[in-house]
Amino acid sequence: MSKQMLNQSPSRHLAQGVGLLTLTGLIAKVLSAMYRIPLQNMVGNAGFYVYQQVYPLYGIGVVLALSGWPMLIAKVVSEQSSQRQAQIAAARLHRILVVISLILFSSIYFGAPTLACWMGGDLQLIPVIQMVAWMFLFMPILATTRGYSQGLLNMKPTAISQIVEQLVRVLIIVGVAWWANTQKWTIYQTGQGTMAGAPLAALVASLVLWPTFRQFGMIQVRTDERDAWPQLRWTVLVKRLWYEGGLLVLVTALLVLFQLMDSFSVKGLLVHSGFLATQAESWKGIYDRGQPLVQLGMVLATSLGTVLLPNLRQFFVQQKKQAFQLDFQRSFRLSLFLILLTTVGMIAVMPYLNQTLFGSRQGTVILDVYVLSMIPATLMTVGVTVLQSLDQTRYLCWKLMLGIGCKWLLNQALMPSMGLVGASCSTVLSLSLVWFLVWWQLPQMLRQSTPFAPRWLLKSICFTGLMGIIVALALFLLGKQLPNTRLMSSVLLFLGVILGGAISAFLTIYGKLLTVDEWQLLPYGERLIQRFKIR
């Protein structure tokens, strides 16, 4: 590692390889969302409930090992002026994370009875929770190795290990679910087996990363090096992990933590409202259908909307205010427009999407409300990234925690009268609160040059609403002439997607909702510009 490389700005390190990491991140997100569809079909609503109750614990582990702490470790490594310092920094951070992982493992494994009680008092979840705990033992090697390689501008270890880990986990989950069906396992035995995919996949990813880990993980710090560099003292690194790393973890894990609040409250509130325990579990499984839908729906909007954001830090440092504002506007406009289209389109075809993917139309209204959360979640993600590029993250952690607390309180307030629609509303309202707080934390110059120009915003809402109404009405009228089967729902869903795409393209092009620069960011954007002579 050259000194020149190490002396580059930390933000430049984090910006390198965005294309590779974005691509692998997209593949991983799609895999993570898609496998839940065959899983739900094989294990049913109750089996899906068992998996989704414990899934947030796994999701937190993924954030710690893949995005939260690795980003901080990459920053710390990139700040060092020599290879030796970078190795010592990574080695010490690894040892700190070993202690943290042991605490997390012990808390989850031995605290599984308590967690099961919080999750609606379902003590049969204990072995499922304990299975997830094992993956936290692999978190230190995954997080530090990924962070160390990213700090050296080498994104391949992270990309390869991420794809391998996700593939192994998905294959294990689907394979176990299929085997459980043939062997007539209980839903809790199936849940324990599917959750075994988490530690096994983490083990395989650790083996993939082992050659990189050996570059720093086995070094011995000489006596004269122990206090040679103040920035590498144990207390300094612990504080940075807690404050800087904690914020990154909270930001990337926010949606997972919302799901955890649902795991702690939804089943219990349903039972308190008069549902039998088995009914509550089944309906919680139906409610959880919304999570993969939201995950899939946000992929395109967040990835395309944030692809410009690595440039923001450079513009900020160079004090290029005009370029910064332009990049910000393009990011927000594109993200907002894409997520509006996705949300309205998904709601328009929801009855047929629900039946096609999950085998029934149960909970369609619940899912309609739930997918509305994609709008504030996407805008919040972009807003938080802007604040990070400006180093204006003060009090952001408390605002995110306020959103999590609001989610739990609104569940308690809304579910007794509104049921699972209330749980969906609480997610939308809590994310909207966080988005509002993030928006007002943005610099005034950005809020004044707002991408929410009233005329453009009104046109976008009207055009996307018109598309949704036409698609929903056409499918409703056509559906009345066809039998209500899963096959026919699949046909109607396909027709709805084609019709919605055609209407959206027509309205977007001739309504001039996107600029030429924004069209260029879309897949095949150049071809569309030339084909339709967009100006």
C-alpha cells in the first residue's frame, strides 16, 4: 500500500468502487427479497411468521458485518499514513469487535427466553433465536476484513464475500424449507433450520475473506509501537466505534429496527384484541409479506437516486456550491419520482401481486398502506447520506431513535382500533417523522433550492395517480370476467405491469417530468433520449 494512497481523503476511499459495490448490493438485495416468496409458499403464513419474528436479529447482524462498522473501519484505515499503521488499526479494531461480538452472542443466546417473551410470549421461538446468535461470532472477521480492504480501495473482497454469503444462505433456507415440507417438520423446527443458514453463510464468507484477514489479523504489535500513534490508542478507537460507528449502524439498520418493534408488539397486541394465538401468528405472517415488497420496491429508487451522492463530498470540500446543489436536486428528484411510480404502481396491482406471490389476497389493504412507507424511507435515506457528506450528523442519532420509539408507541395506539392497518400506518407515520426531522436538518441553501418545486411535484403526483387509476380500473374490469385463481392473477399482474410501464413512460416523456441529465441515469437512458428526441 503506497503512502500516496493512504494520504488521500477518507471520503475518496469510501467513494471508490461504488459501481462494483452498488451492483453486488443490488444483487444481494434482490436475492434477500426474492427468497422469501418461495419460503412463504412452502411454510405458509404461520411458518413465515416464525421466520420473520426472528429475522430482525439477523438483519442487525448483517448491518454490523456488512455496512455499519465496515464503513467506519474503512475510514480509519484510509486515514493512516503507512501500511503498518493501517494493519495495526484494523487489528485493534478487530479485537475490540471480538469482545463486542461475544457480548452480543451471549446476550442473544442466553437471553433468548426473555426475547421470546417480548415477542408475544412464544417460548417455542427460543431455539430459533439461539440459532441466529451464532452468526454474531463471525461478525468481527467479516466487518474488519471488509473495512480494511475497502480502506485500501480494494472492493473485491467485500463484493465477492457478500454475494457468496447471500447465495449460501438463500440455498440453505430454500433447501431446508423444501426438506421440512417433505418430512413434515413443525414450523418451529423449520424456522430453526432456515435460520441455520445465517451462521453457515457467515462461516463460508469468513473463509472467502481469510486471505485478506491474514494481512493484518495475525500481526504482533511491538513494544515501541504500542503508544507510538495517538490516533490508534484503544480508547480512541473504542470511542470512534461507539459514536461514529454507532450512527452508521443506526442509519443502515433503521428499517430492520422498525421490524424488530413489530416483532415485539404486533402478535401481543393482536392477541390482546381478541385473536387466538394461532390466528395472530398467521396474520402476522400476512403482515410480514410487506417487507420483501418494500425491499424490492426501494432497490431501483435508492440505488439510482444515491449513485450521484459520492460526488457530494468532493463538491463540498471544494466549495462548489452550484455543483453541490445540482447533484442534490438530481438525486432527490430522481429518487422521489421513481419511488412515487413504484409505490402507486404496486398499489394498483396489489391484489394480483399478493395472490401471485403469496397464494391469496388476504391482507391486501394492509399491504397497500405498508408499501406507502417506501416514499419516506427512500427520501430519508438520501437525506441522511447528504448530511453525512456534509459532516452534519449532530443529533441525527437521537432523531433516528425518536423514530424507532414513535413506531413502538404508534403500534400501541393504533392497533387496538385499526388492527394490522394500524401497524402499517405506524410504520408510514414514524418514517415520515424521521424524514421531516432529517429534512429540516439539511442546510438552508438546499431546502431553499428544494427539488419539491410545487409545479413539478403536482405534475408528478397527478401523472403517477392517473397511471395508478387507469391500471387498477382496467385490471378490476378485466378481472370480473376471469376466474379468481392464482394463474389468472399472474396474467393480470403481467398485463398490469406492461400497461403501467407504457403509461408511465408516455406521461414521463411527454409531460417532461425528467431532465435530459436525469434520463441519462436510467437504464438505457441514452437510447430513450435518442429514440424519443428528449430535450
